[in-house]
Amino acid sequence: MTLFTDILLAHATADQVMFDHIRQALDAGDDTRLQELNLMSEVNDNAYCFLLFARFEAAIKARSQQVISAMRCQAQGPERRAWDVVSHDGLYFLNHVALLTDKGGSDYRDIQELYKDRNAIAHGRFAETKPNVPAIAAKLSGILSRLEGIP
């Protein structure tokens, strides 16, 4: 998980502080403060989820650029012309993903689902369910590991 280690460490630190404050509010019976803290915890998890995905997105785009460059060098004739037309900068994110993994596969579906959450967060909403930041980092790391060697 080296790509996400610093993010996970920062999240764990912030999460522990949040947990300590929640415990204090529970002990004090301060329901108003508890509601505020629960909201802040959700904001925190969504923010770190967004940060994880941003770093993952950069890694995917770098890999897809490598694929496009490699195919431009390797392809011949009409196939080469097709790769010359592919514009890395003009691709929608999920098309970058489709260059690297099977569109109907589980990795693609997982990325697509996380991408929906990322978009919700980017547009001022929360993910459908409170993100489990360590689990998301593990999932994204696993996907990146499976993509090693591409091209």
C-alpha cells in the first residue's frame, strides 16, 4: 500500500482524534456535540476517500498513457493509425480504466462504483455509505497490483 501509506497514516491519526472526542461527548452525555462529531467523522472519511481516489486516478492515467505510447510504437498499419487517434488527455476516466482492465470485469465494476462515490463527494455530497478508508485503500492497491506490467 505504499502509494497510499501517507494518506492512511493521516486518516488514522485524524480518526483517532475524532474517536477520542466522540468518547468524551458520550461520557458527558452531550448529544448535540455527538451529532456534530458524527457529521465531522463522515466529512473526514469522505475527504480521505476522495484523496485516495485522486491518487489512484493519477496512477491509472499514468498507466494508460504508457499503454497508448507502447501501442503507438508497436502497432502497424491501420491499427497504428487507430492508436494515433486515441488522445490520452481527451479520454474520460473510465475509458482510461477500460484500456487497462476488462470493462465487464470485477476490477472495472469496483472502480466504477468508487468513481460514482468520488463524483458525489466532488460535487458536495457524501458517498452513499460512509467510506471505509482502509478498505478502499486496500481495494485500490489490489487493483493497481493486478495492473503491474501493463504495458
